[in-house]
Amino acid sequence: MKARSDEEPARETRPVRRLARLMGRRALGEAERERRANLTAGVPYLSLVRSPREHGPLRETAPRTIRVATYNVHRWTGLNGRRSPDGARAGFVISELAADVMALQEVLRPFEGEDPLPGIADALRLHLAFVTTRVHRRGELGNAILSRWPITSVFALDLSFSRLERRSAVAVQFLFGDRPLTVVATHLALGDRTRHRQVRSILEHERLQGPVVLLGDLNAWRPSKATRDLEEHWGAQHQEIDWPASFPAARPILALDRVYARGAKIESVEAHSSPAARKASDHLPIVAKIHLG
């Protein structure tokens, strides 16, 4: 077997070269060069921000209560992960939720074929932001936020504190009248220690000011330092919530998917368990009503 020299590209760069071929030889702007550099280095990066082709109706006055949701779409592969990716299944479930703001985890944007994510956003007339966590063999894998309101600010958070797991979050800000709201979508680590570091990083982030809503697959299958820190720093209201089970979707027993809020009141939290949701992914969506005050 031939030994690999230090100059020989590592296997991890092969998807990068493949992506470059698919993108063609067109001239690259500064943003695209930075994107490729981050992809090569394995750093999460902001990959897509866009408005829908047709805008939906907005309320004339700023809402006091909004409906939010979080949904792990399992790379569009259905309940057991063995089906071919089909964004239409999860897209139908997303339409059922009728949420104002939605966080999606395990979103796959394929290198080849149709990309379901912008299609879903356009069909539902939603604004979209996507952060790539890592490169999967089939495409870019990461977290997304869909919103009825225009996004005024967006950035990526690198939460990769373990060599075994690359993790990220996408944070967006909206304006409701003169009131800002920040929404963070994430998918946290499996290990308790790493998950606690990730939560601390979110809690201490200097750009997360004012009211904040955290949505995501927190892998919070039992009480831990991570969940206790969120409850301590973002209010006792979370201790009163009976977190609904969301995993596995066919017969949920674990409350992995959560909603936390600072500077806003969580009025209700429930799992969305429609026939379509029980088949479209291995997680059920979680829906909450948030009172902004």
C-alpha cells in the first residue's frame, strides 16, 4: 500500500473537489472563496440566505404571539433512513405545522439532483437561512431556519468541540415593529460533556442579545448540565414544561427536541403526530406558542 505524503490531499477533501467540478470553472467571488476554504477546513459556514420568489401576506401590526417549530428531517430519508431522499414527504409535514418560524436539523443539500430546501421555502413563501455543518458524501449537511418574516441579520455558530462530531447553529434576527427577536436553530452533540460546552457557548455568545428563542434537536434524553444551565439562565418557566416525546417517530419515548426562550414566555409545547409526520422522519416535529410581550 502506498503511503500518503503530507502533500497528498486527505480523503476529506474529495467532496470539495467534487463540489468544485460541479460548480464549474466560473470566476469565484470573495464570499465563494471563503466558503470553499471553510468547507476544506471543516468549519461550519453560512451557505444560503434567500427570500421566497413570492412573498406571503404579513400582519400589519407586530404579533404578540408567534408559532414556532423544530423538526429533524433525517436527511429527507423517511422513518428508517433507508429510503431515497424525498423532500416532499417532510415538506408536506412542514406545511401541516403552519408555523411562523421553523428550525430544521439534518438538512441535506445534495450535490446532484434537486435541492428540496429552497423548493419547500418557495412553495410555502418562507424566508430561508442555512448553515452547513459538514460535508456528507451526498452533499452539504446542516441546520436551517424558515420564516414568514424577512431576516434582518444572520450568522453561523461553530459548536464543534469534539473531534468525533461536527456541530453548528444558525442564528437569525427579525424585527417585529421596533422589537428584535433572535432565533437559534441547532443540533447538539450526543455526549453530555460536549453538549454542555455547546450550550455554554450559546448562552455566552455576545451577539445573542435581547429576546432569544432556541429551537433544535438537543439530544436531551435525560436531565443534564446542559438542560439545567438553560433552565437556570433562561428562566424557571422551562422547569414547568412537560417536554413531549419526539423520538422515535413511530412510537416516541424520548424528548430530544426542545424549545427554550429568554425574554419571552412559552405558552404551550406539543408534538405534531400526524400520520405523515410518523413516516416522514425518525423525529416528530415539536410546535410551541411563544408570547413576545
